[in-house]
Amino acid sequence: MGAILDVTEMLKEPAGMAIALVVVVGGYFFVKWVFAEHPDDEK
């Protein structure tokens, strides 16, 4: 519970918003990379 409160406090600051945005975008590209089809995969 304490971690959730820390995150919500961080998001109230501009730097915290920027960090959260970087984490979300990084997570999006990581998931996209993991689930991407590889050219050598058999179909």
C-alpha cells in the first residue's frame, strides 16, 4: 500500500510524470518486441 501512495505522490510532480511516461513507453515497446514475429520462425 505504501508503494502505491509513493507512486501517486510522484505523479503529482512534473518530473514524476515524465518518468512514468518513459516507463509506460518502454514497457509498450518491450511487449511489442517480445511478441513480434521473427523472420526465421516456422509458420
